[in-house]
Amino acid sequence: MHILFLTDNFPPEGNAPATRTYEHAIRWVNAGHKVTVITCAPNFPEGKIFEGFKNSWYQTHNLDGINVVRVKTYITANEGFVKRILDYMSFMVTGFFSGLFQKKPDVIVATSPQFFCACAGWALSAVRRKPFVFELRDIWPASITAVGAMKESFAIRMLEKIELFLYRRADSIVSVTHAFKNELIERGVDGEKIDVVLNGVDLSKYEPQDKDTELAKQYGLEGKFVAGYIGTHGMAHGLEHIVSVAERLQDNDDIRIIFAGGGAARQKVVDLVEQKGLKNVVLIDRQPKEMMPRLWSLCDVSLVPLINSDLFRTVIPSKIFECMGMGIPTIMSVPEGEATEIICKTNSGIVVESENVDQIAASIEKLSTDNVLFQELQKSSVKAGPLYSRDLMAEDMSAIFERIRT
């Protein structure tokens, strides 16, 4: 089977969409399938092209058996609604045209979070008369209004019409959460064509390990209890509240808070830490994906926040699965929903109220002193990891492709 996959993000970018696509694709290749990924020059989240790449009209290379096609797009940082739309639309156009030249695909897959990529996938499937799979990673454009990036308007209503059109035209929808599937069914989409394939963890890379002594020494974390936020610094994460947590804990010299990554809200975090003069915060710039296990090893607990919006009841932050693989307990401060259910069901962390600085700070202090509870959550995290193995998820998804191509 030849799987043609369109995605804005792909390694060496290290965000969740890039990681999911890559980790699935290498498993499909290993299973004997041909995989072609159409993407753009890596630039997320700063909007700067990674070293060694060019924003060219058409270039190809092989990555671990995956045929990667990179096309030219309008590149901008992950901030500002109009510029981001231009970025997305440019990939829709160039991704579509490059897809016309790929030989004999059996199935065409396009992934969100935004759906202009899915527009290209649908158009390609219509022209080439191949099944179209919409991988649904986010309910967009609802997430735009949820974070306050744009108010309800005529433009938003038009985007919602396009959104529903794509759902209805897709031969199959692969949702990353059960909540997304339920919402689509409530909006009139045929539930029979919606499958759920959760995010997961590559257990060959993410496994329990001792703290990286070199990095711990470099960042002054030796002998400290470390609570870390690692990943994209986005508007949806409300990281100003985590800065307030650090401020609340600044007199406890046994605890450190780290922020590692980049994104639209990164500078806001840096400015707040500087303004408050916080000495218990360590700021680490975005690192290559291969550095992630080493970075995670620094953390005793992982901080997983989202702002208090009903939309985020349906979101499952993918980093919780990597933390399970490494045996790192999660302190989750998101609206009650599917993600909090997973943490509670697996006993892999502590759930507190979204944006509740007092509860987050208290949980960090609790785990830093209660070794019995900490070890219990560690063991439960390790036990939960295999339930969300990327091997299982990739196999489930390829089975969906086989089903719809027949």
C-alpha cells in the first residue's frame, strides 16, 4: 500500500503533529508499506527555517525509509492570525500540486490541527480518485476563539462551513480523542466513518532512566526536585500561571521549575520570569527532538496545563504518554475531561483545577516530600506506558487505510 500523507509539520520539527506522523510512518514502512510525506521546510514554532534546509519549490529526501517531499510555503512564526492563515493556505496550494506528481497512491491522508492541509488532501483525493482520510488532531477553528486569537465573526463562520464540508467528504476520519468523535457526531457527521487512534509513546526511545548528569550540572539542577514544562509554549497553555507557581515556590530552594521549548508564548514567559526576578526557574531553548528523552530525564514531575476553556475538555496533551514511558508523574491542570480521566484511570499523576496556582504549587511540594506517593505514581506511569504504545496506534491506523481502500 502506498500511503500519501500531507502535514505542515514533520521532523526535524519536534511538536506533537510532527512526532505522531513520523513515528507512525516509520512503522508503516517497517510493515512493508510505501510512505510519501508532503510537508514544508521545517520552521515551527519560531518561523525560522532550520539550519541545512531551504524554502524551495520542490525538494525530496529519504528519512528512515520515508519519502519526504518538501514544498515552498509562506513562512511565519506561530503567532498572528492573518499571517498564519497565509502560511496554511500556501501549503494547501503547493502541497496539492506536489501531490499530483506522486506515483500511484492508494490512500491520501491529511492531518490537522488546521484544516487547510485537509483541503489539499480532499482535493487530491477528488482529482486522483483515491480514498481521503482526515486525521483530526484539533477542533479548528473553535480553538482560535477559545484562546482569544479571534472573536466570533463572519470569517469564523465561513471556516466552520469548510470544516463541516471536509468532515462529510472524508472517506474516513481518524480522531485523536473520543471526545472529538462525540462532538462530530453531535454536529451531524456519520459516526460509522470515525475511528479513534489516540496519541502514544515510542517505548524504544522513552523509558525510565536516571537524570542526565551532564545537563543537570549545566542547568544547576543537581540535588533539586524538578517540575518541568517541556514542549510548545502556546497561547492555550496559560504558562503565566506556571510562572506564578514558580513565584509561589521561590523560597523553597529544594525545588526548581524548568521551561523548555519555543512558541508564541515563549517570550511572555521569559519576560515574566525576568520581571519577577525568579531564581528558581531554568529557561531552556527549543531542542532537537532527539534531545527530548535527555530533557525529560531532568524532570521529577511533568507540568501539563491548559487554560480554563470548555473546548480543552476534549484535548489530550500528547506529552502525558511520553511521561508514562519514562515513569514521570504528571501534574495536570486542565479542564476536566478525557485527559484527566486517563491520568486518574492509570494513577499516573495528580489532577488539579485549570489555572489554579495554589493547587499546582501544593502538588509539586507534596510530591517533593511524600516519597511513598511519588514512587507509587512513578510505578503506575511505567505500567501505563505499554497501553499507549505507538506500535499499537500505528497498526490500528494502517488497518483503517486497508479497510477503506478495498
